[in-house]
Amino acid sequence: MRAASTFFWRRPYWYLALLLVPPLLWFGTVYLGSLFALLAQSFYRIDDFTAQIVREPTLATYGQLVSQPANVDIVLRTVTMAIAVTVTCALIALPIATYMARYAAGRMKALFYVGVMLPMWTSYLVKVYAWRLLLAKEGIIAWFVGKLGLTGVLDALLATPAVGGPSLSSSYIGMFLVFVYMWLPFMILPMAAALERVPGSLLQASADLGARPSQTFRNVVLPLAVPGIAAGSVFTFSLTLGDYIIPSVVGAPGYFIGMMVYVQQGTAGNIPLAAAFSVVPIVLIFVYLSIAKRLGAFDAL
Amino acid sequence: MPSDRRYRGDRPSWLIRGGAFAGLAFMHIPVWVIILYAFTTEDRTYQFPPPGLTLRWFEAAFARSDIWQSLTLSLGVAACATVIALVLGTFAAFALARSTFRAKDVLTVMFVLPIALPGIITGIALLAAMKLGRIEPSFFTIVAGHATFCLVIVYNNVVARLRRLPSSWVEASMDLGADGSQTLRYVLLPQVATAFLAGGMLAFALSFDEIIVTIFTAGNQRTLPIWFFNELFRPRDRPITNVVAVIVIAVTLLPIVLAYYFTRPDDEHETAH
């Protein structure tokens, strides 16, 4: 044992290799191998007559993806939803993160951190299911709105063209609510982490120089929170782009990228088109990551 | 004790205070609602408030063999995936925590990819590979998918702890005459143990609850989340579904709470030793 440890201490690269080979073998074959398989599949095409996959490199599948207006609509719809969800999450998270990072102390601070972590780690599917119960026609939101005497307002909201629908559980408004709910903790935590790092002396200085609290917030705190917001937005954006369960459970009529991938590989059996569709969020996320990196998102993670 | 980030006269405006508490309530209400619904006597609609409360759905759920089968499968998958992830994730963390070599940045990015990219990418990629390699879905394909993102969780937990550990401790141990294996046993491992356990707990909870990747790798097998997913579109067994929801919450939250306890920054068993 001693001889072995001395051997590795003297030859750090042997030690590194011994440690790295097993995880790299696993990662290389299972994960990277699969990603390459995905990329390869996206350059195959499906034969229209035999419904068999033709294993010759071709751009036909990507051509199909780009040339059909319905497919372009799906991408635009998903990106619009991802942006709307990201902006809303940032707005809702701001007071929570500010309060837990700057004002709450002791037990209250612990309460807030646990209070954000618990719903975040509660089963994903159970939360989606809970929202189905909340949004249902005879569910809690309808009941509560009725108690407040605002049923007319809800109906008017649901009558809005494009985003409305027969009930909350089958409209884009409902889907938007569920997305915001699901990814909110992923925005709050990095934002709070960024705000925790704002030194108190800066705020003191700002106040001493005569800034009102709202001015301090706007000109000092907010700019320093940007890396945290950028880090959080990576999660909210990426998670919304790839999700296929929420759009299928909260049944608004239009397809999303994730649903399209799921349907194409499943009932349609068209793995090449599913693969090509899944390359879209990968590209979008890399573009988004490069923007977020400029805003300092990686220093805030 | 007031926090040091707070200066005199700096009080949260009602907007921030109100927004914070309202936001916290928004995050918690759906979870409490689902627990309430597990006890409702109404079995056809999602009527609120529930007309009455009962425990009979728990009895009905525990009598169902399909639920037991799914629960056993999910626990088995989570256990296997966690063990693989613990071994490989810890190896990777020890290798990458302090060393510097040329490919290190590439490897660090690679080890976060499975959680930075949406789960559906991992799922469809595994399926694409299985189709190309003509691999049939089995228990092992589910485990392989889960172990990949669980590995990332374990890696992140252990590597964070290793980086916080002052390098002077290792040097001191060596200066005092300990060899590499003694330093590992008496200095590194005790420090890393709680992060290792926490990583394992999180990995287990994550795997037990996973649906997005699992759908692609499971074929006809039904883990508990897949059972649950199918029920979402089949309203026949609503009361049973509500009960399973409560079971899933319990099984996932228990390890999470333990993991939180293990990694609290001002933890007693971190400062006491």
C-alpha cells in the first residue's frame, strides 16, 4: 500500500490517469457516444415509402426541418415561451432573492433557503400533476377566482386570442404559469448567491453619497446582480426549450420542440427528424451560453 | 442578529417584503394541495374544496401489484445508478479538483453538459445510440442513462468540497510524515465523507424521480414516474394517482433533507473536527 502510494505520489500523471480512466470511459462511451449517434442520425433520412431509415449522409432531414413553415412555427413558439418564462421568473425572483440575501437573517434566512429548496426538489411530475389539479375547470384557481367574484375577468383572459383557450388547463396562459412555477427556484438561487456577494460597504457608500434606497437598488445592487440573473436564466431558458411533458399535460393546441422530438421518435418512428429537431435547442443553448458568459454567468454559478 | 450587508436605516420596502412572502407561498401551495387531494373522498373530479376526507385510497394503492412492481423497479434503478455515480463521480472529482493539465477545461465543461443541456437531449441521444447499436431497452439501459447525470451531481458535490479544503492541510500531513494513503485516509476522506453522502442522496432522489430521460431508455418497463406519467392521461385511477404522488414526495424529499443536513455550510460536524 505504502509502496503504491509513493509510486503515485512521485508520478502524478499516473495517479491522474488511474483516477480519470474509469469516469472518462463511461462518459466517452455512454454520453459522448450517444451525442455522436444523435448527430449521425440527424444526417440520415427516412424513406417515405418503406418508412426505413436510410443510412447515408444527407441534409434532407434538415431541409425538411427548415422548409416546412409548421416546423419553423414550432421553433418560434418554443423560443417565445422560453423568453417569456425567463423574463417573468427574473421579475418574480428579484424580491425573493433580495429579501433572502440582504434582509433576512438567522432563522428567517434559513426558512427562506429551505423554503426555496424544498419545492425545487419536490418531484417534477408531482408538481406538474398538482398544477393540473389547480388549473382544472372545477379546480382551486377557478374556485378562488369565483370566491373573489372575478370569474368574468378569468373568462375574458381566456377569451384572449392566441394565448387563451377553453380553460386554464388547455391554454398557453396555463402552460406559461406552470413553466414559471417549475423553474422559479432555478432563478432565485443563483440570483440570491450573486446578491449575497454584494459588499455592505458599497450600499453604505451609496447611501452616504445621498442616494435614496430605490436609487441604490437600481444603480448599485441591480448591476451587481446581473451575473446571477444571467446564470439563472441559463436554467430557465434551457429547461423550457427542452421540456415536453408540461406542453403535453397542459394541453394547449400547438407543438413545442420537445414534444416534436418525442412524437417523431415514438409514434412516427422518424428518429432522423427527431434528432434534427433536438439539434435546434443545442445550438440555441450554445448561443445563449456565449451571451451569458459575457454577462458573467459562469462566475456566479 | 442583523446581517452585515444591512446598513442603518435600510429596511426592505413593502414591495420587496410582500413580493418575497407571496413568492414563497406561490412555491408551496401546489405541494400542499396535492397532499390534501390524496385524502379527498371525491374520486371523479378535482373539486375544491374536497367534500370530505378519507384514508381509504392509501389502502387501495398499497393493494395494487402494479404500483409495487413500479416502485421496486424505481428503487432498484436508483440504487444501481447511485452506486455507479458515486464511484465514477468521486474518481473524477479527485482527479480534477486541484490538478492542472491541458485538457482540464474541456473535461470540466464536459462533466456539466448532462445538466446544462435539456434532459430530452440526453434521452434522445441515448435512444439514437441504442437504435444504431441495436441495443434493446432493459434495466441496464435505464441505469446507464441515470448514472450519467447522477455522476455529474456526485462530481459537483465532491469537487466543491475538495476545492474548499485548504491545500496546507495536505502539506501539513505530508510534512508530519504521513504517506499518500495515510493522508487520504486521515485527512481527505473524513472531510469529503459528508459531501460524498450528500451527493449520493441527491443522485438517488434525482434518479428515483427521473422521467424525461427514462421514457426514451425504458422501452416497455414502467418505473414509478412512468406509471405516474401514464396515469396523467388516464383519469380512471385519480385517487390512486394522488396517493402515489404523496409517496413519491416522501421518497424523494427524505434523501434531499439528509443531503441538506450533510452540506450545511455552518455545520457542526464540519467545524467540530
